Amino acid sequence: MRAVVIGTGRMGRSVQAALDARGHSIAAMVGSHENAGGAALVPARLTGVDVALEFTTPGTAPANVARLLAAGIPVVCGTTGWEEQIPSLEALARARMGALLIAANFSIG
């Protein structure tokens, strides 16, 4: 599996380590310094990506998820605090016949 990880904080780095340990390929680690408004999530950078794993902030997650779905990338999002925008992004996923999984708790224990 080839993945892009959006968010380079503690959870993003943990996911990166888990992917590496299982022999998966990481296409990119996308940090906030390069991704204002989802600017780093362009088709050229997402070519060949099987899944995006999004762990950012409530203020940036909706734009990231929208850009990823528009690019046809299945998304797993672990960011919380943006519940009011979820219905519109679920509708976008359905309209594009895409995949969106929002999971509020990735902590172990």
C-alpha cells in the first residue's frame, strides 16, 4: 500500500512508523508549513497513492479531506472538532464514489 500522511505531529509520526514497520510505502509526509488550505495536496503529488491518512487540526481537516476526495484518494481522518462540516464531506465522498472514514480515537489504551 502506498500512503500519504497529512500531519507530522505525534500521531502522524506514529502512523508513519506503523506503515514502515509493515512494509508499506509512504508517498509523502505533509506538514502544515507546506499545506496552507490544502495547497500541497495536488494531483501530481498524489499520483499512485492508495490512501491518505489525515491527522491535522479542526481548522485544516475539512479542506484537506475535500481536496483528497476531489483527487479520488480514499481518506482516513483522525482529526476531531469539525463535526459540523462532516455531512457535506460525506456527500462529496458519495457523489465522487469515494471513501471516507472518520475515526475520532486512534489512541492506544
